[in-house]
Amino acid sequence: MEMTIEERLIAQGIEIIAPPPALANYVPTVIVNGMLYISGQIPMEAGKVKYEGILGGGVEIEDGQAAARLCAINVLMQAKAAVQDLEQLARCIRLGGFIASTDDFKDHALVMNGASDFMVEVMGERGKHCRAAVGCSSLPFNSSVEVEALFQLAQ
């Protein structure tokens, strides 16, 4: 029998807890026509941004990947709050990644692999998705990475 998403998370030592509230005038999730949209998540842990700074300007690729992974964990926290059972996620359709980086930084895709690889690890085939990895000059709260997501829900 295949492991559930939550069982895979537990096997990795990850506990899905209540997500942090929205930090401005928006909602963290919206469900429309069987699709779950999740607002951009930054690498917050215990109420603080864990990975700050700019890729190519002092933040290493490995830290960027860890930030993207933490963003993906926060995406799943928001998903669980929205649907209560992660098995309701039929498929990860898309991840959008924003990487705070210098003008000459070229490894946005490598950074975003932290989120993409994690999603496939915990969702299996259902976690394979299309994506964007976009460089930008800064992100809220000096975050190094932000990840948004789109999931198809089970019928």
C-alpha cells in the first residue's frame, strides 16, 4: 500500500501545523472549480523568516534550495488548512517561484528545485508539476525565496 502524503511527511520528520496567517490584505488560499490556489509562501519557521537575503549576493544556492523547500512545506500547511486532508490534493499543477537575486545570478532553476523536488518526494507522481522560477530584486521581509502553488482537488 502506498504511503499517504502525511505519512511521507512524518517519515521525513516534518509536522504539518497550523499555518501562519496572511501578512497583509489577502487570503492565503482560494478554492475555485476544483482548484486550490495558494498565495506565495515565504520561508517562515516559528514565526520568523529563516532564509533572508539575495542569491548571488551572499546567499548560497544550497541555502536558496533549503528556503524553497521550506516554502513548499508552508504551501502544504496552507493546503491542509484549506482542505483538512492532504489526500484531497489530486495533483500539483504548478509551482511559481520568486528568487531574490542579483542581476547576474543565473541559477534560479537550481534554487527552485528545492521546492519541486520536495513536492515530488511527498506527493509522488501527483507532485509532478509545471513551474516558473523568476528572479527579482527583493521579496517581502527580505526573504530569499517565495513559492506559490496551484493544486487540482479530488472530485
